[in-house]
Amino acid sequence: MGGVARAGGQEPKGEQADALQSAWDELVATARRTVTEGLVVGTSGNVSVRVGGTVLVTPSGVPYDRLTPQDAVAVDLDGNQVLGDLAPTSELPMHLAIYRSTSARAVVHTHAVHATAVSTLVPELPLIHYMAAALGGPVRVAPYALYGTDELAEKMLHALADRTGCLLQNHGTITYGATLDQAYDRTAQLEWMCRVWLTASALPGRAPTLLSGGQLREAEEKLRGYGQPRG
């Protein structure tokens, strides 16, 4: 793992070290992508990925373009730090709550502009587009709670029931998936849907048409077969 030692001074070895190194590299690339694609500013937002019982997370307050393999940070599912010297993200309670409660293998949290704006206006993102089906249905807004708290993590879990993403009131977004690519794609789709709804709602005297629950379920069924068939 590039010389980074676990707690107790023992460095991961062999296949474990390779898996952690690969996951960390992918995590850093995803975190940098959230900045370059405008989903976060500075060191806001955070990313994590699970490898077995170990959760690699972005550290607190470190610009993503400065992260190196030696900066890897990881905790166990109880939040005990098992890798690295940097402090993990302050939003660790949200990440761990998702890993304990779902089959997630990756989590992406952002402060995306349009999604954050929508979180201040409605309790649920209106069904402006069928891609809501990719997140399990209408995207809910978790009521506001102070960042980094167990209260926020609890409210987030309620909003995530049967969903793979939600909005955090006056805060941002959080999504999860089986991979970092999937979690990131869900974040990007959520931000795009929020932008579409805000744009469509901006014309005075007009209201956007919305999808029905039946139309969303129809789209969800079709999306299950979307993409290239596996060889």
C-alpha cells in the first residue's frame, strides 16, 4: 500500500494491499471528478469505497489534487481507523450508516448546486424525468441536521429507504452503488434532474408536466434491461 501502515504498524500485504491500493486510486479519481465536473467546491463533499470489512474514505480538509497513495485513509465498519494518519471525512457517520444498512460498496456525497437548491424548496424532487427510476423512485429530501452528526445519518437513512440516493436539506446529495462508477453516475443523474426541474419551473405562469407513478414504474422495468448484454 505504498508504505502506508495499518494501526499497530503492520502494512497490508499481497492481494489485500493490491485491492486497497486499486480502490484508493479509484476513490481519488472519483473525488477529483466531483471537483472538475462542478459537483463540489474545494474540499467539500466526500467519497468512500468498501473493500471487505474496510472502508476507504477521503480525508477531512485535504484538496483532492494533493492526495497520494501514502495519504490513504480507512476505517472498519465501527469507525475505528485502521489505515493512514490523516483524519477521515467529518461525514463518516453517513457513509458507515449506509454500509451497515445496505449492500453498498461505494458512496458519493456532494454539494451540487442545483440539487442543494432543490433541497431547500420541496420535500421530494418532483417526477420531472424517468431517470428517477434509476434511484429507486421519487427522490426524497432528508430534513436538515448538522453535518457530521449521527442525527444527520439517521435522517438520511429514512430518506434512503428503498432508494439509492437522496437530497440533504440545505446541504447536498448522497448516493450509493455497487461500484464507484455507479454511485457517481447516480449523483450526476440526480444533479441533472434537479437542474431540469428548476429550469422548467422558472418560467412564470407555467408548471412543468410530471410523470405519474405508473409511468415511472414502466421506465424502471425497461431500465433493468438497459445497456449492453454481458458476454
